[in-house]
Amino acid sequence: MRSFALAATLGLCASLSAALPSKPHSPFAHKHKAVKRDGTPKAVFAHFMMGNAYPYTTQDFQDDIELAHASGIDAFAVNMGTDDWQPDHLDSFYQAAANSGTGFQLFPSFDMSVFPCGSADNAQTLVNYVNQYSGHPNQFKYDGRPLASTFSGESCSFGQGSAAQGWKSQFVDALGGNVYFVPAFFVDPSTFNQYSIDGIYNWNAGWPIQLTTSLVQSLLGSTGLKLTGLVSSAASAASNALVSQVTSIDSDTQYINGLSSVNAQGAKAYMTSVSPWFFTHYGPDTYNKNWVYYSDDQLYATRWDTIIANRDKFDLVEINTWNDYGESHYIAPVKGDQPNSQAWVDGFAHDADVGWLDMTNYYATAYKTGNYPEITEDKLYMWARPHPKDANSADGVGKPTNFEMFQDTLWAVYFATAPATVTLSTADGVTQSFNVQAGANKLSTQLTPGGYMHGTVVRNGQTIIDLKPDGYTFNPNPPSYNYNAFVAFQGANSTSS
């Protein structure tokens, strides 16, 4: 888990009291090849927090690899820190990739918020990591060179006169150019050309971080509305204003434009991000991180759709994250260690059995091939926060910054093989039905304090899905603040929830 000092806090839009269904999503019509224009294949990565994997054995790593591979993910970006046990674990990780026989790959993503970077010796540590695995068959390569990334590092000089000089002389040149360097530097994109990089990773693109409570109020104000009391067509106008922010690629465009001026030795790659959620809740006595990013409007599916619609602009995609539990954006099973996040993570799985990971293969395949794959099984995914945004608790940490923007909404995505009727219920007698078409349909309805989530799918008079997960109540009196998502999933051929 890292500190996110450089990312603007965000949240969700307050009381949009009438949550309206989204139109069914049409299959992707464009016919693209599965490679970018220079012939380099597109790929999907997931950010893996090594710091949460202390108890892992080689078999644990292999289990994660096989699960990720089955979900359309090509490689893990392994977030490396400074714990003395992490080098041995990384060796086990590469061994597990080889053992899996899947062709799954890895590459290091150095967490420069924890690595020291004031001397040439500090840079040599990073160089050693790259050299050790550059020839490994499971090392991900791009443009023929081993890929390496970072989280932050824009202030690392490694004893040189500037960060740009430090990374060039002590890392890129020290590797003899045998590295494809794609860092996540939090700098003005117009300054990318000062650095010796081959590409750039836009870490924050996965969330509409420009949205804050004040901006949402401004957006609603432009429609003549306030944060409360929205109904019917007024709610639709407000919803459209917010969705336009969620689907914006302004940040991507700025990064792409900045990258265009970089003088690289070969192909240049823009790596964007996609994420399902963000909530972190640490007090001043620990990490002092207590905020949210806007995650409504079916963020994970919506961001994927935006990426797919603009896939020619995006060379690589990284999912944030596989297992960062402390920031609530994990898509993998909760296993290994947690960074004291049990209060908002335990009981809140997001993985293949309950939803977000299961839907990943559909979108990753569409991004890599240019065509949404055929839906061969009806599947219903639902998620919601466990208490109203305005609920009060005395947990000692307080409400996260920008919580006011949240909607008290049950979000759903339905993968339909054919037209059907989906009914979402949040309490006895509180239901909303949707006639959906074949494809991926985005649906939503208002939550009811004290209520539940329940979804049914009927086709030709027969109920093919009936999903009412145990363990979920929209609790108006929570014991502690929790803006994480409870996710549920069921396929027509399964009983998962």
C-alpha cells in the first residue's frame, strides 16, 4: 500500500434519488487487428502488491498466476518494496510463472515512495533487479527489451544534478539501454521529454480524480440542481454530467501528447489504467489516508468501455489492482497479508467468485482484439456500499474526504445472451425492472436503508438467475465507516454469490 499524496481526492455524487438504467451496450463494431500499428501486441497487466504477499509460497503465486491468466491478464506488474524478504519472493514468483506453463509474464514496478534514491548505489539496487530477470522466459518484454515500471520516482536524482539525469545515467545507461522504461511519474506531461523514458504510465487515469465534492456541486449547479432532491429528468441531466466526467480521456490525451515529444530509441508506449474502486481509511496514527475517488456509474465496466472505444490510443493497460486491499481496488481473492485494512476489507470479496475479476476477461479480450467477445452465459453482477453515504459512526477516523459525492445506489452489470427482464430489489416492495437486450447492460436502482440487494432475471417466463447474497445489509447505523464495495455475482449456469 502506498501514499497517494499527489492524487486529488474524490468521491461520489450525493443524493441522486432516482438512479436510472443505462442503455444496453452494443457489441464493439470496429474490426481491428489485435496489435497496434507498429506491430507490437497490446497487453493487459494487473498491479500486484508484493508487500501483501509475505505468507505466499511458490504455489500461492502459481495459483494467482493461473487465475489471472484465465481472466485475460497477460502479466503482473510486481510492485516491489524494500522488505528484506521480497527478493526471494520475487524469485519464487518467476519460478511459479515458469511452473504454470501458461506463458504468463512478470515485470518489476519499483515503488519509489519507499525505495531510497539519493545515491548511485540506490539505483544499482534497481539495476540488479532488472538484470537478474531480463533473460528469464517469463519476463515481459516490449519492443524486444525487458519492461520495468515505477510508482512515483519523479524526484529521484540518485546523486545526480536532477531526477532526469539520475534516471538516465544511473538506471537506463547503467543497463546499457537493455530496459523498456515505462514509469509512473507524477509530473506535468509537458516535461516528459526531459526524461530518458520509452513510455509513460498514467496511474491516476483509472479514476476520474478531477471529481471532488466542489466540482460535483458545480456540475449540478450548471443543470440548475443541488446535491439533494433530484428527480426524473433533473436526475438524468445530473447523471449525464457526471458520466461525461467518468468517460473523459482528457488525462490520457495530455499524457499521450506529452509522450509524443519524447526522444526514445524505439517504439513509444502509452500505458493507461483501469480500476473498479477507491476507498482508504487510515487515521493519523497510521498511514493518515482517509479519502475516496469517484467509483460510481459502474466505473470498472465504464472505464473499460472507454478504453476499448479508444483502443488505438492505448498501447498497454494496467489494472489497479490485483491485491491492494488497503485502497479497496483489489480484484483478486483476499489472501496473504493486509495492511491493517481488515475493518473495511473482511467480508468484502471482489474476485472471480463474486464478480469484478470474473467480468475482466470479457473487457480485456475486447481491448486486445478490438471486438467484444460473444456472451455465451447469462451473468448478473451487483455491487453497493454497505451503508448510506451520510450515515454516522464513531470509529475514530471519520468520514473520508469527498464522501458527499456518493450515490446511495445499487450498481449492476448484466451480460445477456438474449433479451430478458432484469428486476433489482432493495427492500420488500421496492423494485425496478429493466427490459435488456443481448450484450453488456448497465443497470442501477436506489438502495433502501435497512434493505438488501436482490436481482432476478426472467426470460420466456422462466427465472434463470435469482441472486440475493447473504451477508449484505444497507445498514443505516454502521459500527464504522466503510465505503468499500460489497460485490455479488451469479451466472445462469452457476450458484456463485
